[in-house]
Amino acid sequence: MYQEINGVRVWGTPMENAVEQAVNCGKYGQVEQVLLMADHHYGYSQPVGGVVVYNNQISPSGVGYDIACGNKAVRTNIKYDQVKKDIGTIMDQVAKQISFGVGRKNQKRVDHALFDHDDWRVFDQIEPHLHDSLKKLARGQLGTVGSGNHFVDLFVEEATGDIWIANHFGSRGFGHKVASGFLNLAKEQPFSAAIRGEKMEAAPTLFDLDSELGDLYFRAMGLAGQYAYAGRDYVIDKVLHMLGAEATFSVHNHHNFAWKEIHQGKEYIVVRKGATPSAPGQLGFIGGSMGDYSVIVQGKDSLENQEAYYSTVHGAGRVMSRTKAAGKMDWKKKKRMGGEISPERMDRAVREFGVELRGAGTDESPFVYKKLEQVIQAHQDTLDVIHRLKPIGVCMAGDGEIDPYKD
């Protein structure tokens, strides 16, 4: 059950700075309701794990810089016993054949029907030929994963022995350019101007949905969403090919996005940053840390889920900042200094949990996240857990990568 704090519906243990940020979001624009999921923490402008329900308005700062970040998970037709001796080799292949890191391009050109859509022309209403440069960037990065908490993982469902594959990333540099561009336009600056001096506590940027900028952003955001789906599909298909497997079940959704939805008979714009849509019967993949279980959940037809505007968590939620965990990077020595989590402690914990790890710094260690079971427990009246998955292989960008996204 949630508690209400200054008008904000809060699930789980309230984090003071995130609650203050959520309360502040409620002071701007035509807000119907503000909510915080149990994995909430401080974010750029709108808390991660935060949901803001607007009347005919949309917030590019609320959606954030990593537009359409989300998860895809598939159950395969192979069993753990068939691959348990080869997990190390498989994860070596994942690390070698899929591009991880900031600004990376795919190892080969990827063609996709999405690049033939007329939707790209929306950008030419902003600047002549803008769509050409954005499409070039997007095409080069389709199927790359990025850095930060983005991953490609293998899981075993212990109850059945089934092998699952999951990934987590968004619309890459293309989405970042879209977000930056519209935040510039809101300040009457050129779309392609450099973003400078953005602060985490920035007030929400809002467009009326029926304004020119609101309409253009909604369409551009939608295209970034299609692009993120295409990228996650591509990566899952690539890992299926590595395994010689087929998908028998699939779950796929965004958690940094804005949706037009009907609630209590009225249309709203629901802006979810780090929050997963969870309507009755709707499936979602919720990832834990690399030292914890992940789950497939299904939204309940309950009053509390209705009061949550059919929203739930997107992960376990951080309890320690990246800098506190890993320390500051000394780029001259190419070494992190002053972090609370040592690589040895992280490696030992992951090894003891039975995970083959490739990449990742201590800022993504199990110690920086809440326990997923506790987070899910806070939402027990809004969802059901239908599959429980143990990670056996985790691949992420290596230590020393700078995450360009503020959320």
C-alpha cells in the first residue's frame, strides 16, 4: 500500500530528495497526480521511478535523455543443462559480438524498415535536412547497448530449467539528441545547440500537447520508441542465434516514455521515468542487480493498481550513487579513486551467486541496489510475479565509461 506525502503517492521507503523532487513536479503545469514507485531515487528534473499524470501536456525533461529506455526478455526453447558448461564461452561471444559503451557504432551496417518511415521528416519541420544527420546517427548505433546500467543477460528459471535472455537499453545517441534538441527549443535556442549547465533540480519543461512543439516532440519521441524497440529486438535475435535457440515467450516495454491513456474515463498523458506500465494483464520484465533475481510480472485488476495509474517499478532502485560506489575517475592514471566498493568485493559476490560477468564497474555491483523482493513486495497489491529468473551471465560496458544520460 502507498502512503501520501504532500499529495504524492509513494510506494516503498520514501527517499527524501526524490520525494521533494516529486512534490516540486506537482507545482508545474496541469498535473492530475504525481506518484513514486518503490524503486524511486533522485533524477534529472523528475525522479527516477516517478510518474506524473498531466492534462494535455507532455514533459521532455520528465521522459528524460534516454527516451524509450526499456527491457526485452524472452524465454528460449533450451534448458540450462544444455548450456551450463558453456556459459563462460557464450558470455565471451556476447561481449565480442555486441557493442557496449558510449558512442559506439554497430560492428556492421544494420538495415531496418524503420529507416524508410516518413516519420523521420518530422525533424525537417525544425531544421532543413535535420533528419539526415539524426538518421545517420541512429543507423550507425542500432543494436548497440551503451553504458551505465544497460545490459545483456542470460537467466535460468530455476522452477523449469528454461534459459531466458534479457536486455536493457534505450534509443541511444538518437534519443539523447532528440531530448537535448527539444529542451533547447523550449529555451528558444537552436535544436542542435550544446546543452550546458543543466541541473538535476531543474523545473519540469512542459509543452501543451496541441502546441506545435508539443506535437513535434510527441511524434519524435514515438519514433525514438520504435527505434529502441528495434534495437532491443536486434540484440535479442543476435543472442538467440549464438545459442542456436528460438524464443517461445516474449515481454517487451519501455520505462522512460509518455503515453496517452484513459483513466477514470478521461484521457491523460502519463509520463513515466524509470517506471513500467502495468495495466491489468499487462506483462513486464523487472530486473534486479547482477547478484539478485529478476522477475516477469503481470498487472492486477485492483483498486490500488488503478490508483497507481497502472504503473510499477522498472528495477530494484539504487541506494548508492555511482561516485560513492566506484569513486572518482583519475583519467591520467586511468583509475578510480575513493570508492566504497572494491572490485575484489564485487567479483567475490558475483562469483558466489554463480554469475559469469563481463564488463561492469563497481558502480553496478549488487551492493548499490535495493533487494528486488522488497521493492516488489511494496507493490504486491498491484501485480503478480509469474516468472522468477536467476542471472547466470551478465554483460555490460566496462569500467571507466562515462554515462551521458542524467537519468
